[in-house]
Amino acid sequence: MRVNRRVIYITFIIVILLLITNNSSYYWYAKSLLTQAMSEQMTTTANQIRTSIEQSEAGAFFVEDLIGEQLRSAAIFAKSKLDPDIDKISNDQLVSIAADAGVDGFSLMKRSGIGDDIMVGKSSDPNELTLTSTITFGYWFTAFDQLMKNHNVTIPEGQKLPNFWAGIYEVPASGASAVSKFGYYYDGETNYIICVFVNADKIKNFKDIIGADMIVKKTLASNPDILEISGLNGITFGTKPKEYTRPNGIKYVSIYDRPVLFGTHNITHENDYANFKRAIQEEKPVSTVESYESSPILKTFVYVPIKERITEVQREIPYVITIVSDYKSIQKTLNDQLIRVALIILLFTVFSCILVLLVFRFITKSRETAVQSTQEMYIQNVDLMFATIRSQRHDFLNHVQTLYALLTNGEKEDQLRYMEELIEEINGVNDIIRIGQPAIAALIQSKITLAMRTKVSFSYEFIGLDGLSLGVKSVDLVKIIGNLIDNAFDEANKFPVDEREVSVKGWKELNNVKISVKNRVNPSFTLENNKDLFAIGYSTKLEDGHQGLGLPVVKERVEYYRGTIEVKLEEGFICFELSIPMQ
């Protein structure tokens, strides 16, 4: 009988070990699922912030270029009032002309006589007269030098107009103001460059209203579980930024060299720089659970690279969006789940143990009269015990799955309110979520807004792409579809409002992802007369200066993934149909 007891004890120990192992395994499995879901939501939030920032920056650059054009007009006005010889002009005269032109000031720049250096010779602002050398100004000096030598500027930075160049709004080296916008004019008829400048409050105020910091502020206000959002400079974060020295010895940092471009970075960790570099190197989101003030937090790093240069003037710099979210809600959910599941398992275990003990006692009492029957009964009950264990494991799985389903279906509002609010804030429109590809969903959402603004009837349909690995980078996918939609919108805007139609479709066919974009086209348009659709510089738009780079970019990216493009006309509509192999 001792052998039988030993077997029972061993069995109990095995059962306990199995329960502990299963409980631990499913605890970590549930934790992994919840953490991954939260990480994906933070990534989606970061991409939404990225899209909003890109749109606001485009508006800010447009305002800045308008100011640049006004500066050129002011410089031409000043030239008409000034003597072509700088020595015959007084600083007081520049003050008077600045007031007449409605700008903050004028400076006249000339060669300093030391090599090719250029200095400020006359100015309406005494602070500007301290700039006796500009040769250390980097590409700014290159622009000055090109103006004096060639009367025009060719460097990629800044705004270029005939006989004119304007830099980005920046901290003045002279310290004349917090930030200013400078423009430089030279046509060869004077012995000096006319520098005209205004305080950049208009641009700064514009960014304060719709810029990155305002986007971050609104996101934090609508998502209480997000503790901090920051935009880390992809070039200078983690290193000491370059410092410039004014003539008075005071050092300053360019606004484009700040380690933190927007938001705040107060919740720091020793691994921040390593995760920052990893997000850049891998070009995919990086999430990590850390501890801050004895509380768990989730940090998500999302890299935003510079878009491929498709315009003559491009002022973006790479950055990493970092989102810090409260992890305590997930930890609390996991702990509650663990307690409930443990109680259920404990009840089943106690019931099984009592049942086995009763059977064991029954077998012991009846061993003298029915040995064979006792052996059979023992085997049956051992089988029953293992069947009970399997049932427990099965019920345990169902219970965890049910708890998780209740969690995601919103029936535990006190634990999942932050997730539901986050999903509603980010996606907005439920049918966009069903596209199944976050990058495409974000793009379609932005184009819906554009369609409403331009009064274009915009329809879309994506079937069978949910959860698929398309084998195409999200950046390239957005680039391909985005350029086609933009071209379609441009063509649609040529028609009356009630005829502006654009449609986009996406589906899986065999082992290929198919995308089609269709829009109305002029009845006189023929493919025979427009064979160079994908040639660089080709365009049907009438505006001066259009680059004609959208379709060439699409063709290059599709061919990179060994895909094909088919163009056809269908009853007054032109249709671009792409086929890209899924890898």
C-alpha cells in the first residue's frame, strides 16, 4: 500500500507543477499580447502625429516662402532708393527706407578685403554692424558668395528667386531678435548685397497654433494614459549640438540643431539613446517597458526619416517620435486575471484532490474482497484524474481567452477605457481601420480630408489585405499610392465640382498585391499622344514650375519591388493599375 501512496503523492506534485507552469506560461502570454497591443496603438499614435506634423510643416513652409517673396520686393524697393556705392549710404538712410518698406531693417553686405570673406558694412540695426565676418556661416556664406559672383544661388538649401536668396527663419547671429527671416538681393548693379530682414513672429505664431507642440498638447489632453511625447532630433540627440558664437561672445544653438525638436523629454532612462539609435538603424518601431518613479511605463520610439527629395527645396530633418505611456493599467489587468484564473484552478484542483482521496479510500477498504476490481478502479480513477487535469487546462485556456475577449470587447470599461479612447482618437472612422494596413489607413484618412477640402468625390475599397505581409515597406507603399492619388486629385480639380471623381482599390490576387487608382480625364487625352507619362518632368498641369516627378517616383518604386504598371482608358477615366509580388 505504501507504493500506491507514493504514486499518489508523486501525481499530486506533478499536478501542482503542471498548474504552476501553465499559470506562469499563460500569464506571460497574456502580458505579451497586451503589451504588443499597447505598443501597436502607440505606434499608430506616433504615425498619426507624424502625419499631422508633416501637414502643419508644409503650411509653415508655404507661409515662410510668401514672406521671402515679400522680402525680395522690399529689397528691390530699397535698391531703387539707394546709391549703388555703399560708401555713399548712411545707416540713418537705411532706417528711413526700412520704415517706408514696412520691414524691420536693412543691412548692406560687402567683401571684407580678407580673402573672400563677406561682412556687414552698413545697417539700420547696430547689432548687425558687429558681423565683420560670415565665412563661418556654412551654407549661408556659400549663398552670399554665389550671389556676389553669379547673381544667383544654386545650393539646395533655402528659397531661391532671381537675384535673390532667403534662408530658413533662424536665430540671428547678431542677436538682434529671438528669430528672424533674412532675404538677400544682388543683381550686380551695386557693390553690396542688400540684406532685408523681419522678425519671424508670424511664422512662429503660425507654428504655435498648428505646429508640432500644439499637436502634442492636444494628443496628451485627449489621452490621459500618455504621459509624455517628444520629437528627438535624428542628428543631434544624444550629442552636444553645435554652438555658434556671436560677436559679443554669447553662444547660441540653431533652432534646427536642438536635441528635442518638439514636446518634452523629462522622463528619461539610461537606455533612451540606445533605443533611439536602434529605431533609426532598424527603421521600425522599438518599444520597451521601463520603470519611472517606481511605476512601470511603456516607451515607444518611431523613426521619421527624411522623405526622398522630390522638390527643389526641402527643409525636413529626421527625427524620432517618443511616446511614454502608463503601463500600470496593463499590470493591474494582468494581476486581476492572474488572481481570477488562480482561484478557478485552485477550486478545480481541490475538487480533484478530494475526489481522488475519496476514491483512494474506497479502494483501500475494498482491497481484501475485490483486489482485481480495486486495481481496475484505481486505474479508472487515475485516468479520471488526468482527464480532470486536461479539463482544467482546457477550461483554463477558455477562461483566459474569455477574459481577453471581455477586455477587448469593452465590457471592462474601468480597465480598458484608455484603449478604447485611444483607438477612437487615432482612427476616427471605423471603416478605415478595416483596411488592415496601418500605413494605407493613415494615408486614406489624410486624403479623405483633402477630398473634402477640394470637393472631390473620393471612394476607396481595400479587400483581403488585413494582416498580410505585403513585402513592401510602409514608406514606399504610401509613396506609391500617395503620388497616384495626388495626381488623380490634380486632374479631378480641372473639372466642375459635380464631375470630380477619384477612386482607389486594393486587393490580393494570387501572390500579388493589386492597387488601382482611377480618375476622370479630358476627353481629348489619348495614351498615344502621352507616351511619356512616366518620364521625369512630364506633366499635364499648367502651373509654372511643376516638377513632374510623381509618376516617375511611382514607376521607380514599383520596379524596385519587381512589379508592373498598366495604364488604360475606360469611358472617360484613366486607370493606373499596379501589381507587386508579395514576399
